[in-house]
Amino acid sequence: MVEKYKWNLEDILKNMNEFEETKKSMEEDLNKIEEFKGILCESSDNLYKAYSIYEKALEKLEKLYAYGMLKYNLDMSSQEAIKLYKQVESLETLFSTKTSFMTPEITYEDVNKIKGFLNENTALQRYKRDIEDILEEKEHTLSKEGEELLANYSEIFSAPENTFDILTNAEFKFGNLINENGEEVELTESNYTLYLKSKNVNVRKQAFNLMYSQYSKFVNTITELYLSNVKASSVTAKLRHYKSSLERAVKQDDASIKVYDSLIESIHDGLKVNHKFIELKKKILNKQDFHMYDLYVNPFETEKDEITFEEARKEVEEALSIMGEEYLNKLKEAFDNRWIDVFATPNKKGGAYSMGVYGVHPYVLLNFVNSKRDVSTIAHELGHSMHSFYSSENQTIIDANYTIMTAEVASTVNEILLSNYQINKEKNKTKKAELIYELLEMIRATLFRQAMFAEFEKIVHEKIENNETLSSEDLNKIYYGLNKDYFGNNIIVDENIKYEWARIPHFYTDFYVYKYATGVSAAISIATKIMKQGEPFVKRYIEMLKQGCSKKSIDLLKMVDVDLEGKEVYKDAIDFYYEKMEELKNLI
């Protein structure tokens, strides 16, 4: 493999000697931090000194962890790499253990005393956001005994999710179907979507019915697991003095209940637009009976286009040149200086990700297989990388790690800019239609589908918190009704779709999915403004990326005129969806 397509991990640590030196230095830092145990809040000077050592130790840990994890991900069969990765996982645990006293000591100290420290010691301002976050959580923190009790129950609370994972991933067998070539093949969770996208309606129908036939057999068991998870979440929220499990979730996201409600209300206001897309899908497929299993096929998709990595790089750079010279030069640096491990190799970790390494630069893992679809993955991951680069360059390590609420925004902005560039550049009508259709599908699946999931969660949690007793039949009815609302009258809402809720693993992480919908809405808003306003808006957007998590997520997004508590951002996303739909209509 050509070296320029492989990571240069020496940018993090030169060799194992430097690894050992850094490890030793970090352990010394941790011992120094421990000296403040019990006296952390005796003076502002103590608090500052402990935090400043903590900051240095955290930077060392990040390098050690990144070095070990990235080496392991390159060859997950290497015994040496496995040992190194286990070692850095142990170092992470050691770090957590040694510094675990800091948050409780600040939490249980008098609030006015800590606020006084922040006022009297200007050096402490460097850690103000982190300290204020701890103080904000104070009202939801139990006594030391209560916290210990809850911690001891954490394994029990995670039992429903663990059981669900084992049941559906290890024990479920969905049976066999006959594929496009007349071959009998096994249906699995991992190939299900592939068969739903098949041009052959019989393949799609078999996959759909086999999948939900299995879930229907175990729906009572899964109902018990899911409702146990909801109850555990509700009880924890109540114990921590939140009004509801939803309030607890959104506060932890740096969001608010208003964000959640505005999203669902706005999507309901725009459901007719989604119904129009379903109507258009039905017309394009020329189907009198349009079913739920027909949703995912792209009728314009032809043979898989191949592309070299250098061609993909050129396309990404041209598409993102709208971001300005500074942004583009940094992208070129990523390509030229081995920030990216490009090709699939034996025993390399699958998929793709971007990992920021504070004080170094981000690293991107790809498994490039010369597919046109890989271009979007490159743009997406580099969106994360640029976010990490800007936040690391401008914030302390404590404030550089942006939240989940903003994490997918920068990556999706890049995807939309790339998609728009590809659509405008494409001369072949069928190819152009395929690209527009893919963009519409991404919005439908990320905005409307995830909002439907979010609404389902909200309904179920509210019913449980109102002491209602729910059965599998109740959950099926709620979910089936939402599908009728969201998809409209131009599709046959097949009976089996009522079991779909039972296969969504994200439901075991309460109120997670709404962030996909808010993220894509924010990204569409930002990308649209970049395309319309150019450089002045790009500057504002990059300024937002530089903030890391130094402000609350909803306040960060307001810097680029995105108010997640209002309805305009969701309306704009739905309008963009409609405009692209009209573009597709005019093309065909």
C-alpha cells in the first residue's frame, strides 16, 4: 500500500519510547491531582492548580488513547495492537478513577463559594464553562450515598438493552429468501436494507415480511424489555428531580423541551410535503399498489459508478471550495499529510470515522472501494475533521469536544454542499435524477423518519409517566398510527410495519433520535445560506465551529441564525425538500 494513503501516527507519538514517557508523565500528573482530594475547594488557587494539571494530563491521555486505538483499528488481529489498545483502555479507566473526586467535591460545595472563586481568580475563567456545568447539575445530583446507590444499579438498568442486543443480534434467525439471481440466501439485519433497495419487488416483499414475521413472534418479550428501559429512565429522572425523562435527556444534550416540541410540531405542519414525495415515488415506480417495502428502491439507480481516490479527492475539494481558501487549504493538508487511512485492508476496522487528536490533528478512517458513494463519506468525515481542527485550535481541550447536538451538523453541511455540486455538474438526466432522489431520500429518512421515531418515544414515555399500563398491542397501535400520519394515503401501510418499533436499537438510548432530525435541519439551513450568501456567511459558520463546546449548543447554532427552539429552521428544511422534489419532477 502506498504510504501517502496510510496514517502517519508519528504525528501523535514518534514510537513506543515516547508512548512510555508520555504515559509516565501522565501518571505523575494524576498523582499530583490526587493531592487535592478533600481540599480541592478550600481555595480558588487549589481549584485552579488542580484544573491546570488535569488539563495537561487530559492532553497526554488523548494522545495515548488515540495512538493505541488507531494502531489497533489498522489491524484488529495483531496481538501487539490488541495489547496496546487494552493498555490505553486501562489508562482511561485510571484517569477516570484518579480524577473522579473533582466533580463531587465541586458539586457538594456551596455554590456561592465556587462562584466567588470564579470572580476573584481570573485564571479560573479558563475552566469556567466546565465548572458552571457542574454547578448547574447540582440540583439533579443526589447525596453521596444516593449517587453510590444509583451507580450500583447502573448495570441492572442497562440489562434491557443488553438483553435486546443479544436476542436480536445473536439469537434471531430471519430465514432465507430468493434473491434477484434465483439463489436462496439468508436474511440478516446487516443485509436487510440491501434487499429493500432491490429492483425486484418480490425480493423486497420477502425481506420485509421475513423481518417482521420474526419480530412479531417475540414482540411481547421485546415490549417487556423496552418498557422496562422506559421505566428505569423515568424513575432515574424522578429521583434526580427532573419533571420527566424527556427533560433530563434534552438538558444533557444542551437542548430544551422546546426544541423537541418545535421539531415534532413543525414536521406535522409539513407532513403534506412528505406525502407528496410518497406520491411522486409511487408515480415514478409506476405502481398502482405502493407498499412500505417499496420505499427504499431508487428507480434511477443504474450500474455502480467507479471512481479513483484521486478523482474523489478532486470532487470533494471542488465541491467544498465554496468554503473559502483557508478551509480548502486545510482539506488539502489532510489529503497530503496522511490524516486519512484510505483503503480497505485485511483486519482493518470497517466503516468510517473521524477522530480529533488535540494538539495534533484529526485522523480519518475510510474503507474506500472506488464507489461513487464513497465520495459522500469522505466529505462527511472531513466535515467532522474540520470541526475538530477549528475547535482544537481555538479552545482548551476541556472546551474543544463539541456535543452530539452539533456533532453531525458540520459533516452533513459538507454532504449537502457536495450533493448540490454533483447535481449541478451532472449533465446526464438519469444520473442527475438519481442524485436528486438520493438527496431527497436522505432528508426523508433523517428528518421525517427520525421525527416519527422521536414522537413515538415521547408518547410512550408520557404514558408510562402517567402510570398507564401498556401492552405490545398498544405499542403496535401507536406506531402503526404514526406511520399512517407520516406517510399519507398514497401508500399501503402494511400491517407488519406495526412491529418496526421493536427493531430500533436507538430506543434504548432515550430521546437520542431527535438529534438526527435537528442536525439535518440545522445543516440544510447552514448549507443553503453558504450557497446563497457565500464568504460572509462562511466566516460566521467557521467562527461557530471554532467555539467547540464553550457555549451551549443551541446558543452556538444561533450564531449562524439557527434557532432550534423556533419553527423556521424546520420549515426551511421542509421547503428545501420540496424544492428538490420539484426539481426532480421537472427533470422527469
